[in-house]
Amino acid sequence: MRIPSFGPQTKLTVGLLGGSFNPAHEGHVYISETALKLLGLDQVWWLVSPQNPLKSKKGMASIENRVKSAQKVVRNPRIQITTLETRLNTRYTADTLKALKRRYPHIRFVWIMGADNLATFHRWKDWQAIFKTCPIAVFHRPTYALKAISSMTAKCFASYRLPQKQASVLKCKDTPAWVFLPIRGMAISATQIRQQMKD
């Protein structure tokens, strides 16, 4: 995707879903479309990562192939597939968010992630700064809800958690602010898909 050059009058609310997308699958689409609805977003941008610092390079498809896998499953025009981290030359979420907010000062960003990521979020670079940079929506994934809600990060920012019924106003909240959404979980995962492809 070409990085859009929005004018200063442009005011969008955009959800950011980062990941390896190795490969992209219907679970990613489900979370994105649910986020559009529950969070009242204008768009969701998929940030196809050059290389997740917490994941091994072994078995990682090229970014070109991962983008192609995303293009095959996305049919909603409000979901944009991007290689913004490659273009911005960022590798860590904290740095990516800073760069995006500088480039698009009139866009309200919301970080979207699964409960599995919240469970280990304290391992991310500048994880506390991320919570203070933009609102965060955490979506339930099977078997991870308890680990996520009892995680170091959830406890650290417990007083900033919004009730589920306020999800639609998360985008307008001052940071830190986050919400946990216990949506119907999809058991599908990229790891399972890669294993099935091998078999």
C-alpha cells in the first residue's frame, strides 16, 4: 500500500493490527471487522511486520508472500493491507506508533491485539510507553483470557481499563486507556495453518 498523504483536514479513526501474518487468515479478518463495528472505526490498517523481534526467522515467509496471503483473505475495503513498518524503517511497535502519530497528526489511532499478546506484552520494547501512546483494544482468543487479564500489563494498567460497554468511546479517550472485549473466539491460528500446509 502506498502511504496516504492526508491533508490536515482529514480526521479518521484507524485501528492498527500488527503482526507477521504468516499467513494471514480469517481470524485476522474477524478481529478487524469486529473492531470496525464495536470500536466505531473508519478503517483498520494491517501492519505486516518485516520481522517480529520476538519470533524466529525460521519458517517466516517473505513479506511479499505474507502480503499476498493477506490480499487473498481481505474483501472489506475498510481493511487496508500495509507494509508501513518497512517504509517507516521501524521494527518495534513503540517506534512505529511514534512515527505514525508524527506523520498523521489528525488521525486517531487505536492499537488492536489479541489476548495472547497482552499475556506477554511486558516483553515488548517500551511496553508501558505504548499504553501511553494510543488507546488499546484487546480481543479474546481461546485459552488466553485468564492469562491476559492476570498478566503483569493488565495489573499495571488495571485502573485505566474501560468496561466493555464503553468500547465505542475508547478512540476518544486520553491515554492510557484500554478495553478487553470477550468476543467469540476463533481457534484458527497461523501456526496451525503452516502445519496443515506441511502435512
